[in-house]
Amino acid sequence: MRRFRERLGLPGLIDVHTHFMPERVLHKVWNYFDTNGPLIGDLEWPITHRKEEAERAALLREFGVRSFTAMLCPHKPGMAACLNTWAADSARRPPDCLHTATLFPVEHSGPGAAGLRKRHQLDRDRTRRSVSYVHELHALERQELGEEWLRAVCHDNAVRLFLL
């Protein structure tokens, strides 16, 4: 992964799809995937990095990730406020975790939400996927969209979005 970053001239990766959340919520999410909850269906989707928060953050740093998000996902009404409070409390976030917020879509639908545009960023869900991080970076390269696109997806778009 170091060679990948060096070849693109990146100081590190910025991953916008990592899951850090209150421990109680995290264990419920892990259980949901362990038991193939209804939204998963027949897919086998094991948690490959079932570790304490500090260990998961250290693993991301080993991968060359310099910043990441908590990727908080409320799955029922009333959860967003609690998750946003947790995310805003810097003592609860691991170092290098970018401040983000979340919403429950049904509670926040309307013209504003409909007008949001998706911007491509590194979106590698490392807590659930069994495919290696290196494999995922090579999969991005195989898209053959050029080094400028790779730099944008793996770093520059998130730098602009999060004002890093």
C-alpha cells in the first residue's frame, strides 16, 4: 500500500467508510451481520476486524489511512441525535477520526436531502469485508480512470470536503 500511495504522490489515504460508534451500538451491528439480519439476506458478510476501537484505528493507520470517518448509520427513528452527540464528543472519537454527522432519512426527507450530490471518495468498509485493503485499492486501479481520478478518490475529494 505504501507503493500505491507513493506512486500517486499521496501523503496517505482518507477512508470515508469505516465504522466507529458507541460500543453498545457497534456490538448490535456486529450481531446483525453475524445472524444475517433481514437486510443482508443470504449473503455471508463476516466482520473481519472485530477488534477494540483503538486496535481498529491502529490497523487503519498501518494501511496508510491518515483520516477516516465514523460512518454512523441510524437504522431507526430517534437514533441520529444520540449518534451525533457521540460523534461530536472528541474524547469519544479515536484520533484521526473526522467529525461527521448523520440523519435518519425518513425524518429528513425533502428538497434539501433530495438535492445532495454524491462525490466519489474512498469507501472501503474495512469492518465487514474479507477482501484485503490492497486488493480493494488494486480494484480501483483496474477501473483505468487515471491517476488523477485515483488521487481524488483516495485523498483529494475528502480533503476538500472535510477542509483538511
